[in-house]
Amino acid sequence: MSQLLRTRPATTDAMLAIFDDAATLRHALAFEAALAAAEAAEGLLASEDAAAIADLCASIVLDPAALAAEAGHAGTLAIPLVARLRAALPRQATAVHKGTTSQDLADTVLSCQIRDAAALLRSDVDALAADLARLAERHAATPALGRTLLQDARPIGFGLRIAHWHAGIRGAARRLEAEVARHAVLQFGGAAGTREGLDGKGAAVAARLGRALGLADAPPWHARRDGMAGIAAAVAILIGALGKMARDVSLLSQNAVEEAREPSIPGRGGSSAMAHKRNPTGCQIALAAGHRAPGLVAGVLFGLPAEGERGLGGWQAEGPVLAELFLLAAGSAAAMAEVAQGLAIDPVAIARNLDAAGLGEDIGESAALVSQLLSDGGEG
């Protein structure tokens, strides 16, 4: 059953493609082919056996629905997938999946998808940050009404508020990049994380396997889930930073404020019942993501006290949760990038609201702070 009506409004087609069935199977088959090649290079398999496995992985046609049903019965995708590969290569059956285990495949596939998802997110965040920097500089010295606890406060430079959006989003994106670089790595440990049955060549096989898949090599991390938890938290922080911008823009766009509005785009932001409305739909997407993200991260954190050398139930929850977090982050980033690109800022309304508050126009060091925040790029 397709769930596009439920999932697509909150994300992008490009991010959906990174986590779809075709991508999952492509990474899984690449893992099996690269593993065989690495083991052949280390003299653990015959080169012709590795070549046969690689050819099969490049040509086999798999039915995702059938595999999904069998994976639900078996408990993991690797079991029905490997069974099909071995059935197709009876002479090389013992060479398929040699020295590895189901979790190696699952964690490595997830690492590949996280790597690709983070790279995709980076493009939207970069575009958004560039537009926010431009707006912050343009309005750095525009006197505007500051608001604290949702009440009139003191004057600020309108661009200072935008510079804080920029710094929060940029800083969160850099945090995510660091977590992904450190923890979206190869998992290769075998049955109990000892790399047994590889004639002492497990480290060499892992190094070759990591290079082939474009992942950093690492010691087995079957039961250490802090890395996945760190990535999940970092994605949620980015979603929250995007939500901060969305919250402010939605408040500024209220009829009684009217200082900034989302761009007017045909077919977007209307109402099925009230033709006069111009709803902040991009902000809605980002704020909805912000509501969902904390609960998703909590589920990953709950799995940290894993049992022994392979936990039961905890790590198995991470893949779907991380996929959902990245889907939400992509939808939020794309929505707010569109908002930033065409954000309509109304200097007349800004001046009117400030004048009505009767607080003067002393914006302190707002302009200098804008320059500092943009220079720090979220690291201040």
C-alpha cells in the first residue's frame, strides 16, 4: 500500500528516494558484492566465486513486497535476501555472506542512506543560509520592534532576528555533518562482533569493504548505539532550528503584525473554505516536523541500554525512525528555503508597529551583531 498521501506532503521526492525500497536493496546488494570482492582480494574466496556473486548482485531482480513479507517473518531483511542469492548460486552458496551477519548488512545499509541523506540536506540548508544572510545584511539597521515573552520589548535591527535564524540553522547543520562523519560508518563484525572465520584478515577485509562502499572503516559497533542516537538528535536539532524560523515568520505574518509574509505562490497557502486567506504553509510544514521530531528521538534514546553483543528491539527501531527524521528534515529545509527565497518583508508595517509602541529607534549594536553572527556561521 502506497503512503504517499501521508508522507509526501511532509518531505521531498529526493529524500523519499534515498530511503525507498529500491535504494535499500541497492545498498544491500552492493554490500554483498563488495564483501565478496574484499574477501577474494584477501585470499578468503576464489576470485571466480566473487565475480559470480558480483554479477548476480548487479543483475538479480527482486520483489520488494515479497522480501518485506519474508523479512517480517524471519526478523531481518538479510535472511530472505541471502537465501535468494545462495539459491541462485548453488556452487558459490557458502561464499555468499561469508563472515558477516544480518546486523552488519542492516547497519551498513543505514549508514549509506544516512550519508546520502545528509548530503542532500546540505544543499537545501546552503541555499537557505545564503538567502537568510542576504536578508540579514539588508535589514541589519532597520529599526523594528523586539518582542520577548510574546510582548513588546525594545527596538532591534530587523536583520538581527534573521541573523539568529541563520546562525541556529547553520550551527545545527554543522553539528549533523560532524555526527554523520563520525558515526555513519561501516559495520562489519560477524556473528558476535569478533570477525571470526576470516583467518585473522577481518581488519583488511573491513578496510577494503569500507572503501568500496564509500564509508569509513571502524571497529564493530553492534551493541554501541550512541552513534545512531547522536545522529538522530542532531537531525532533530536541525528540525528545531528550522522550526524557530518558521515560528517567527508565522507570528510576523499575522494580520495584526504583517511585518513579513511567505512568498505568494499560485496554489499555495490558500484555504478550501476562505478565499481571502494567505496561510503560512511553509511554516506549517516546518512546525509540524518540529512537533514530531522529539518523540522520534526519544525512541532511539530508549534503545541505548542494549543487551550483550546484539540488542533485542532497540537497534531494530532505529532504521525507520532515522528515515522518518531525515524525511521531516528534508521537507522542513525545502519549505523554509522557499520561504527565505521569497520572504516578503514590509518596512512600512515594521515602522508602523515600532512607532505604535512608542519605544524609539535605538537598536543598540544590532548591525555589528548581525555581522558577527553571519561571520561565526552558527559557531558563536
